[in-house]
Amino acid sequence: MSLDRAEVIAALEETTAEISDLLASVAADQDWRPNNEHWSFRHIAAHLEACQTECVLVRVRQIAAGAKPTFEFYDNDGWDFTDRDLRDSVREWRESRHRTFAFVQSLSPERLSRTGSHRTFGEITVVDYLKIDLGHDREHFADLNEMLGGRARTAARARKP
């Protein structure tokens, strides 16, 4: 993916709006999930917020600071998000994203060229990290669309006599 800073931020703004709209459409049924092994809508929203706040924003700041950080794969599987309201998580995810975008847009070319190292992705810049985040968005967007289709099929079967 050879996107520059402006292009990757624009793409992330688009996926943020798309995912936010999908999640808003299911806020009244936020605990629905296709099966016991799959995350609920609530869990996905809280996961996105946690990733943005605790991982992406922190890591892009570390890279830009010139700390030459080394990152492991971020994982919040198994976290209990039952106390998180989907609407709050989406709002906080969007706010954290806005802070991330503002920070990245403020960086000089020199700070943008600094690198860190990721166990899975190798040497990465701030923009590279945003591209990883974009891929993460696209995976969740596809999953949410699949979940919505499954939810509609379940509702249709429930209406049949």
C-alpha cells in the first residue's frame, strides 16, 4: 500500500465513518453475536477504542519521538468489555482517532521518517503504522458486514411460522 500521510488519513477517516455508522445501526442490540466464540458488537466497538487509545496513538508517538521502539503484536482478546456501552466506545474511538490524525499531521518530514520495529511487520514509520491500522479497520468492517448479514438471516428465520 503506497499511500502518503494525507491519503492514509483520508482512508482512515472513511473507514472510521463506515464502521461508526454500522455500529450505530446496532447500538440497540449491542450484545448480539453470531455464536459464543465470536465477539459481540459491543466488544468490537470497545476493542477498536482500546486499540486506538492504548496502541496506535501511543506507538505513533513513540516512533515520532525517535525512541526506536520495538513492538509486539497488540492483543486485547479476553478482555471483559461488558461494562462498556457501544455508543461510548465509538465516541471515544473517534475522539482518539482525531487526536492521532492531528498529531500525525503536525509531524515534520524528519519525524515522519523515523522508525520503530514491529515483530510482525518489521521496520515501520508512523505512516506505516497508520496503514496497519487501516488494514485492521478493513478486517473489522468486513466482519461487521458479515455479522449484519447473519443477524438479518437469524431475524428472518425467527419471523417464519
